[in-house]
Amino acid sequence: MDLSVIAGGIMIAFGALAAGIGNGVLFSRYLEGIARQPEARGTLFGQAMVTLGLVEALPIISIAFGLLVLFGVI
Amino acid sequence: MEITPKIKFLGLTFDVTVMIGTLVTAILVLILVLAATRGRSMRPRGMQNVMEMVLEFIQGITQMMLPPKKAAKYLSFAVTVFLFVFIANELGVIVMVTSEVHKPIAWLGLTKQALESAKGEVSWFKSPTSDINVTVAMAFAIALYAHFAGLFKSPRRYFGHYFKPYALMFPLHIIDELAKPTTHAARLWANIFAGEVLILILRNGLPYLTGIPLMAWIGFSLFVGAIQAYIFTVLAMVYISQKIADEDH
């Protein structure tokens, strides 16, 4: 069996795992912030979305390279 | 995966889809901005409203990131970057142009083997930001500009900052300066590339994948494209402001 399939699978799996942990921490803190100060919901939502974009970047880089490995481009 | 036509010229390989994509995006941005600023009035209507909203949105970024005197100077640059990246991201999700090619076309790099492996399906349009060369070029151009802006502002401070707070930190500063444009480029490219590949997989996949999951993913891709355009602009402004900021800032 071609080992690149396993390599790509591992890269995508760990990317998803890391993104799950990161987003979990981010949004649990976001909900805590809303629970403490419900009137700050609007500003917190914008900040949370921007941080989501920053957090999501590193796992998605891993996933993109995983897809490249999976399809045998590199 | 589909194959893309490529041109070999002077030993370099040019991807035709990326060139078409960049051209279409640039022309669309030009048309959009020209249409929005035709017949401006004090009471904005229609497109002018949208463009004013975008301008004020980007003005928020520049005023947040840059010293007040510099914010107005970099506004047009930030708006250009934002509009180009945003339109490019969204076009890649919405537009898709493929054709079936049966005869090999040598000068476009469509050989018989490549056509057979892709079942004759050739892609003619993709988001320029889903190609790593485009984003790397953009990110390194911004980084180069930031370095020169810092150098011309005050050479002594520019070189001094590499040895702060200790001279031993010099290697770390070099790694930092190289990592910034690399992650800046990879962040945008990876998001858009992974999104487009997943759309292709869902489209060509099993029948139960092409309905609701594809629609949900396209919706998420539109959202990610907007967020990444915003983050690309914010990071560009952050990297420039780090170099040109005053000492007391």
C-alpha cells in the first residue's frame, strides 16, 4: 500500500484535532465572557470571529499539505 | 483532481488558470470601484453606500493598527489589498469553469497521459489566492515594503532593533522576519486551497455528499473567504506598523 495515503491521513487528522482543541478553548472563553457581561456580546463576537480565523490557520496549513501529499502532488 | 493548462516559457512554468483568475479578479475590482464611484453624491445611494461601508471598515483597521498620522496614507493600499483578496476568494467558490479536452494540446502542457489521468477534465478558472505562488508574492512584497519603509525612516533604529533587547537575540529576529511573510502567505493559501479541494471532492463524491454537505461547505467557504481577506489586510497593516511605528508608540 502507498504510504503517502497514511501520511496524508495523519496530517489531516492531527490538523482537525488541533483545530478542535483551539476552537474549543476559544469559544468556551467567549461564552464565559458573554455569561459574565451579556451586553458585550456584539464586540466579543467580532473579536471571536477574527481569533477564529487566526486559530484556524495553522491546522488548515497542515490539512492543505496533507491533501497535497494525499493526491501525490508533493 | 482536474488538471490545469500550463505554459513553459524561459524555463519557468506559468499556470494559465491563475493568470486568467488574476486578470478577471483585477478587472472585476476595477469595474466594481468605478461603478461605485460614478456620480457620487452627498446622499449616497446603492453601490456608493456599499463602497463607503467598505472604506469605513478598512479605515477602522488602519486607525487601529497604525499611528494616526500614517493611517490615511495607507488607507488606499489596505483597501486595494482587501478588495483584491476578498473578490478572489469569493470568485473561487462561486465560479467554476471546466471543459472536456479530448485531443492533447502540446503548448498548453496537456499531454495524453495527463488527460487520461484526469478523464479529460481541464479546469480553466480558479481563485488566484488558491495558488501558493500568488499569496507568497503578495506577502513577500508587503514584507519587502515594510522593511524598506523602516529602513528609510531611520536606518539606525531599523538595524538597532535586530539587537534588542540583547545582541544574542539576533538569530531569533532573523527567524521572526522570515516566518512572518511565510505564515502570512500560507495562512491565506491553505484556507482557500483546502476549501476548493473539498468542494471538488464533495462534487465528485458519493451521491449523498453532493446535496446538503456541499451547500453547507460552500456557505462556510464564503464565510472563510471574507474572514481571511480581513485577516490578510490586518496582518499586512500590523507588519508595516511594526517597522514604521515611533519609539514611544
